Amino acid sequence: MASGVKPRVKVPKSASAGEEITIKTLISHPMESGQRKDSDGNTIPRSIINRFTCDFNGENVIDVKMEPAISTNPYFEFTATVPEEGEFKFTWYDDDGSVYEDAKKIAIG
């Protein structure tokens, strides 16, 4: 994992079957658009998280394509229906080829 890049995810520990829950994600990432120049006048290469996905038990819940205008430390909040006990898998894709992952289990209770 690249230095300073850290995903954080908040998912309830349990839910009722069929309940809609709120999921919050944040990834610490500097997000460079590729349009700025350094002190020597050289273009700073683009470096953004360009895609974020969330799957539940292998089924896609959300798939977001991001563009250079995305803010530093992108935050996503979304809802998902929990049909059964399982695991949410979160994946962030970086321009440099790095992939950052996190997973959270949820119980039916």
C-alpha cells in the first residue's frame, strides 16, 4: 500500500434481513489532477483514485468511476439492502496500478 493511503469504512455490525443500511467510506489520498506544476515548472503527474467498488457476497452494490476533479480524500456514503449475513468488500483503484481493499462482515440479528 502506498505511503499515506488508508481506507476507512463504517458498516453496522448487524442488521435485520432485508434492512437498508448506510455505509460510509473514506480513503486518505492526495488526489493530484495532473494539471498543476511543481516549483520547477514541471507538470505533476495525475494520481487519483479512479474507481471505487463495493460488493456484498460477490454481488456488486456500487461501482463509481472518478475523474480528476474528485476531491482529496474521497468520501462516499450510500445505502445497501442486506438480504443475508455476509461480507462487504470495498476496493479503490489508483492510477498508479495500486489497489486498496477493505472488508467488513455483517451479521443478521
